Amino acid sequence: MRKYEVIFILRPDLDEEKNTEVIEKFKALIESHGGEVLKLDKWGKRRLAYEVKDYREGLYILIQMKAESKVATELDRVFKITDEVLRHMIIREDE
């Protein structure tokens, strides 16, 4: 298994309950595909460098995980079809 760093930005107009629901959805997806969440860090609401989908701010979430590459591929696919996610990035860390 490889180490990955996943960062994604959620829409700022979501309530706390919906934010938690979306974060748990991604955490469950990682674990159900055999991955392991090492660290989950909520950075909070921050100003974006440029406007994304008519939003000037976003809620930043960082996940560090150990998983196979198929988990990263599936996570990328689900990020793309989730309306609450403005942007995402998955980075494989070097060993």
C-alpha cells in the first residue's frame, strides 16, 4: 500500500451536519475499499485564490491515507460527481 495525501474543498454554504456527512462518506469509501485513514484534518473556511463555481470561499479538508492505487482512482471518480466538492487533489507521497 502507498501513502496518499488528499485535499478537497467543500462549498461554504453547507451546514455543519452536511459537511460531516460528506466527509464521512469519503472516509467510509476509503475504508470500504481496503484503505486506511491515517489523519483527517479540517482546515476550516478559507478564501479561494480565484472564484470557483461562483464561490469565493471554501471549506478545506485534508486526509492522509494508506491505500492501493485503485482506491485513489475510485476516490477521484466520486469527487468528480459529488456536487458539494468544489475542487480536489490526490497526491501520492514518495516513500
